[in-house]
Amino acid sequence: MKKFDFYNPKSLNEAVEFLDKENSNAKLIAGGTDLVLELNDKQVDTESIINIKNLEELKYIKEDKNIIRIGAGTTFTKIAESDLVNNNAKALAQACAKIGSTQVRNAGTPAGNIVTGSACADSVSALVALDAVLVLKSKEGIREVKLEDFYNENPKQDFDGCYINLAGIKENEIMTEIYFEKTKENEFSAFRKLGRRKALAKSILTVGMVIEFDENKKAKRPRVALGAVGRHPYHVKSAEDILRGKELTDDVIDECLEEVSNVVLCNIGNRASCPYKKESIKGAAREVINSIIDQSK
């Protein structure tokens, strides 16, 4: 590991000043679960590291009317254990509880998951299903962007076949917050992942869903998101269209699952893992739908 300058700002504004001064020469560190490995493996070359781990102003989970706001420094463990998140965004709580090991969950953050740009990031498909919005701060001011629109189209392929994207954050920006709407009274969510092991494994695929039901138990506002089966996590709008306005009967669910499988085939059809993933995704998605149905009873 080469030598670098280490900055330890005492406030967010000071961190923004440091980052603006160093710009492309600097990297931010919060949990460090990705960056430290990349530094050790010499995958990242930087002259400066700005430590934002100790900024308490970035560590919060709070309710703001019908919105849940999560500070960018909030760890997976804090989110998984939050009653507010469990009661209003179960998919995210489930995703955060399944990430890595206890040590990784205690140090890592969803914000770090997002800005590293990995298609395999566990928490991101749950956040996409929740229509999450990101808040980014720089010397120029505050910028907000929907999570699904955050990734650009300039990927490179990692050694294990999992795409790593260049995330849509500017070199002088710091992510400060993730927010999304609380689920409504008749709205429910769930998440499932498939990995090579029960823990400490990069996801083979992830599924996050949020479904709002009307008074007739028909899917009023379905949202289906997938991860690790494309260049970035994404909504499956064609599957959402199949569910919208219908009761979740066996036939409707089967049609939805077939569409999800077809979308996976279209997105990763040239990869060796495709035959396995396009079938496995149906099982994971079925578990998610069944969980949502059980919650709605």
C-alpha cells in the first residue's frame, strides 16, 4: 500500500472543503469494507483519504411526516435493527440483515454500497424497489437524484463476472442522505438474496419488492427490483405491469415470474451464469411475493 495523506474532518462542511480542494486525488472512507481491500490489492491509487466515519451528523434514522430519512453514515446493523425501518420498509431491513458478516454490517453502510457501484450490492435492489432518493452535497450545493437513475452506462467487468459500474457521483460530492416514502397501511415489502454461502458471499442475485393493495386485494402499486443480474439494480417494469390491477393468484404470479426470468435472460444472456440465474430468480421472487401476501393477511 502506497503512502497517502489522511484527513479527519470534524464536520460535514469541513469534509466538503477537503474534498473540493483534493478533488480527483482523494477518496472518502466511512466503513472501509471495500476501500481498504482495494488499497491493499492496489486496485485504487489515491494521494488522500478523507475519513467521514466519525461525522455524527451523518448517522441517523428519522421519520419526517411520510418520509424515512437515513444518514449516509448509518450502518447496516443500525438499519436492520431499527423498528422504524422494520415497520415501514421491511425489504430494506431484511437486505441489511443479510449483508456479509457481523463485522461488515457493523462497519459498512448502504451509502457505501451505492457509491461503489457494484451490481451485486445487497441493499440496493431493496432501495430501488422503495423508489429511494439520494442527497448529494458539494461546494456548489445540494443535489438530489433517484437511486435508479444514479448509475451511468460505463461498466467494467470484475474477475468474478459481477459488473462494477462507475456510480453517478461527482468527484467533489459526498452522499449525505437516502430517503424514501414510508409504506402505506395496505403496502408491504420483502427482500431475498441468493449467495454461494449463507454469509460472507457476494450475491448471485437479489430481489426486492413493494406492493400496495387496494380494498379488493388487487395489486395497486407493485414495484419489482432485481440486483446482480445486470449492470446495475433495476426495476422490472414489465413484471410490474403484469401484477398491476390484479389479485395475486397462482396464474398471475407464474406469469410475473416468467417475465422476470425473461428479463434476466435478456440482460445477461451472454454470461455463463445465465441458465442458472434465470431459473433461480423465479424461486427467489416467488418467496418475496409469498412473504408479501402473508404480511397482507
